[in-house]
Amino acid sequence: MMKFGLCMLLIVFLISSSPAQQKSDEVFILVTGTVQDAGYPQIGCQKACCEAYWKGDRKKEFVSSIAVIDPNEQEYWLFDCGPDIVPQLQMVNNYLHSDRFLYPSGIFLTHAHIGHYTGLMYLGKEAMDAKEIPVFVMPRMKTFLESSGPWDQLVTRKNIALIDMEAESPVKISERLEVIALKVPHRDEYSETVGFKIIGKSASALFIPDIDKWDLWDKDILREIKQTDYAFLDGTFYSESEIPGRDMNEIPHPFILESVSMFSDLDSEVKKTVQFIHFNHTNPILDPGSIESAGLEELGFGIARQGNVYKLD
């Protein structure tokens, strides 16, 4: 598919960059959050990782989500909608320079775990009281939202409008963008789980924040990486020893060290396209100053950081 080649480097800006500098008409991806469902700091955590926040040495990190933004059309689409949606939507609006608050043109949901859909509650009567915001869903996710309270109230009150998706079927969301849902193996208690391929005019991105293991997928992850310009991939845990006392088989994810080993033969330009995301609060990669973060970058891989920007045009 679309590859930029050597002359096209990943364009990454930290959130500390002024949104006023982002006045291009080019469509881009904004990373609005990078943390696993329960966020950082995590409830009840008294480990050193969260103690650093309580002491004021680290900042809060938002739950994993990305936004695709079209400044020319003043539109944006949110991919996953977690409990940090309030500051995340404001973050996006800061990049659009509108004189009014702009609502999402659509929300794409990967699955029914708390960090990926519970932000919908802020679209309801008690908060935004939105009007028919399109929410793109797979069949089981649609049934879950229609039949489970309080989410069904969002549907009956028309705060959201559920839009059907089918795996592998492209959905054109604008003249410049289309989205394809890709089913992935995960803990599907209430819904199926998907990743998304987001295709722009001259670049594409893969967004898979949750998967059990790469070798359980019916697709070749190496091939998928090579066919996209950016690959935002599950980086929940750094290694198997990260949470002592927990049975990691109950919360399967590809450890970053496993992924690095699997991806080791990719050439250097392709490795740059891999952007790990969706970090557990215990994951040392969440800390930009950690030895592990430096080591991962030295190996040529990318790390999605809150506020990073990636061109799709």
C-alpha cells in the first residue's frame, strides 16, 4: 500500500508544541492518550510508578485514544472513547482554531472494555446532551449499547447514532479518508474486538491498542506493518515480570519485548513506523526518561506520546 520512503520521516510534535503552529490543511493523527483503560495514575496504586505522580514528579496521562483531524473541513474523528474524553476533546479543539466548540464527526470503538467506550457517558443528558453523534460499531458492540443501561439511553435519546460496520469492509468518512475494521483476538465478554486501518490520501495508519498475542491473529502482523505508514500497536506490558503475583494468562497481551523480538528483522525505516501505545501504569515505557524507553528507541522503534502528531496527507 502507501509508503512514504526515505524522504518522508515521521512528523512528531509533543503536546507542549503550540497548536497555533499547526495551521496546515493536511489531515493528521493526534495522539490524545496512551495509557491502558484504568489510566495513570491508577486507582489504589501505591507503587513507585504512581507515587511519582502523587509527589508531583510526573504528570497525569490520558487513556489510550487517537484523533484523526481534518483542519480544512473543521472535522475530526475519535478512535476509542474513554473516561478522559473531556480534556481529549478540548485538546483536539485547540488544534482546530474554531470560535466554537466542535463535536466529533464520528467515534470509532474497538471494543467494550472500560477505557475504550465509557467516555460516551459524557455525550448524554447529564453532560453534553449531544445530538446524534455518529458512533461506528461492530454487530456485538451495537447490541451491547442498545440493550445495556445506561448506554441504551444514549441511543433512545438520540445523543448518539450507531453506524454499522463489518470487518474488512471500507467505510468512507470523507473525501480524504476511509476506515477499515480488522477483527483481532481479545477478551470479548461483551463485544468483539477490532483494530482499525485508517487510510488517507497518501498515507495510512494501523490502530490496534488491544490484542491477545500477535501469533493468534489470522493476519501476519509483519505484513500489516509493512503495508502502512504508522502502526499504533498494543504495548500494554513491557515484560512478563511486570506485575508480580498476577497470572498474566488472564490478561494476555503481546509484551513489548516479545514484539521487539518478532519485529527485529524489519528494516530500520519500517521499524520507525511502529508506535507502541496503550501502556499499563506499571509499564516503564510510560516514563519518557526511563532506561527502557531509551533502549526501545535505540532499537529503532517509536513510542506514541500524548500530543504526538502524524501526517496522513
